[in-house]
Amino acid sequence: MRIIKLDAATKESLSEQLIRRDPNQYSAYESTVKEIVERVRREKDAAVFALTEQFDKAKVTAENVRVTEEEIREAIEKTDPKLLEVMKRSMENIRAYHEKQLQTSWFVSREDGVILGQKVTPLESVGVYVPGGKAAYPSTVLMNVVPAKVAGVGKIVMLTPPGKDGKVNPVTLAAAHLAGADEIYRIGGAQAIAAMAFGTESIPRVNKIVGPGNIFVALAKKAVYGHVSIDSIAGPSEIMVAADDTANARYVAADLLSQAEHDELACAILVTDSMRLAEEVSELADRYAAELSRSEIIRKSLDNYGYILVTETMEEAFETVNEIAPEHLEIQTENPFEDMTRVRNAGAIFLGAYSSEPLGDYYAGPNHVLPTNGTAKFFSPLGVDAYLKKSSVISYSRQALEAAKDDIMTFAEHESLTAHANSIRVRFEES
């Protein structure tokens, strides 16, 4: 891995490199995605099935698009029993963590007859997109479906692409069954997002779409936003490790590679005030990368977006963390809990030598759907709140409104909204 001494010029260069990974930069694909979305909106099932055959080489029809109970039972039988037990334990951790996030409706009242409050309501329907085809991502299923179940969503619809044989990966189906998805459809890509956004003869329209995907899925979510809600437009994965001279170089190198193996656009950054650690991690990362099964992907990821940044102080290191706002942040320092107080911008924070990033991906309980590409400056991880909506509640007695009426009419008249003022005035006029 390359080692860079951090200064103003290298900071600017780094920012430019990272911006290139942002899905909003891929305008070349937007027209293609827009055509797919509009075609699905017009032609519904016919477009969805034709596009699935075109892109996934799978023959899907109205008769087989929905996964059957029998297929789910077969999938569970095919899944390694050990993996099933691991998924159950992971699911319990995810559920327990997200139950702490639950909100309830609240009301306050005053003696003059004013009642104010907030009514919290789960969404009626949610569409969960899970990448598929050749690979299976059961952890993604759990992380998206379990919080929706905790929130009390009425109907959870899951879409995932089929293989060329038209079948869905059995592990994905097993995870969906365990987590509690209500309906599963074998459709992927931008056409799946459009189908959930507008509805077709076979696939129901939903209120919100969540879940990761490739650039076509990300841009499709962007295109349908406003017709439905979405969780986020996720970019490639990233990890940042903030470490001082006390950190174990082997752990740091291994953790950087754990994200670099995702894809060639994944980003792995170490920021440290220790040149000794930087040099050791660089050597170890290169050595480990050559030994791992996805070495080619790791190598390209590190060549393009792998950095070891050396700062004068750890204070400067944490300033850099807050500027980059990483999806995953590991703090491997002498006092990680104290150093955490310096962090303003990060999707998930892992503290200490034994809290490696894969712990969050699979098992600990916090959600692994996180803000990427610097959006941790204003976005939060996926959670129960994403599956709830809130309504304000207002009730005034005549006495309370009479005390406020002049103030309200003054506001309305200064905004030239005389009908607003009149709706208050008529309540206190003789009929």
C-alpha cells in the first residue's frame, strides 16, 4: 500500500479520488437506467420479464415470478444447518439491538385545553432489494428485514435476481424466511426497483425501497425517489482505521483488506501518526493480499483507493477522519473510547483491537447498511426509524385558540394569506 505524508495538497488529491467513487458521478449510466424505469412504468410485467431475460438470462413469467413456499422449504433443506444456526444467532443480536431504537407515540396536555403530540406509525409496505445471481448475501437480508419486522411494517416484499436457471440462491431464501419476509420475487436490477416503485400486474407497489445493489440499482433508486421513499443511494464500501503506535499492524492490515475485497471501487485507508506502523502495515497488506482468494480485486482496490496517511499528530488524524466521514471507522489506539469523542462523522465506529469490521457486517447487531462517500456527515445507519413515519397531533380548545387567535391572524395577514386569518376569525364571530 502507498504511504502518503498528509498535507493540504495530498488532502485535496485524496478528496478528488474519493469523489470519483460517488454514484452521483456515474451520469453515463443514468439515461440507460431512466429508460429501464420508464419502460417498466409503462409496460409493467412485460418489461420486467423481458429485461430479466436480457440481463439475467433467466426466463421469468407471471406464473413463476413469486417464490413459492415449496421452494423456500427446499432452500432451507439445502442450507448448511450450521449456517442456519449462525444466522439465527445473528438475527437475535440484530433484533435485540434494533428493539432499543423503537419509538412510541407521545402526547402532552395543558390546563387550557391544548393537546400536542406525535403519532408514530409503521410503514404499510417496504420493498427490500437483495443482490444475488452468483453470490448469496444472507447478512444483507437480515440487516434489512429484521428492523422492518421490529418496526411493525405491514408487508415486507423482497426482490432478488435469479441465476440463469431461474432459481434464487437457497441461502438467500433461507435467510428471508428466518427474518420474516412476506413475499419474495425473483427479479433483480433496475427493473426490480422500478417494479417496486410503480407496481406491476405481479409485483406490488411499496411505500419504501431499501437495500444495496450495483450502480444500476443505485441510480434506479435515485430515479424513483419521490414516487416512493428510499433508504439511501449507497456507493462502494469503505473502511478507515485510525491507529497510533500501540496498534497491532497485523490486525490493521487484515482489517483494511476485509473491505478491499468487496470490489475494485472499495476504499481502505489507514491514518496514523506512526511512520513505523505505516511501513509495517504497508508491507503486511501487500503480503496478505497475494495470499487471499480475491487477491486480484484486492490489488485493484488498493491500487486505486488504498492509502496509508501519515500525520504529525493523532489530533490531525481525527480531523482527517471527520473530513472523510467513512462508512466504517476502526479506532485502534491506546484509549479508543476517549478518542471516539473526537469523531463527529462516521457510519459505524469499532473500538479496540478486537472489534474488527466484519463483526459489524455479520453478527454484533448494529446495522451494516451505512452511509458511504462522505454522507455520514448528514446520514445515519439504517435502523428502525427508517421504517416508521410520524404524524403531528394538534388539538386546541376554544379557550386556548382564543388566547392565540390574534397572534395567528397577525402572522397570516403579514403573509397576505387572508383566508388563513379568516379561518381563525370566523370561530369568534357571531353567526
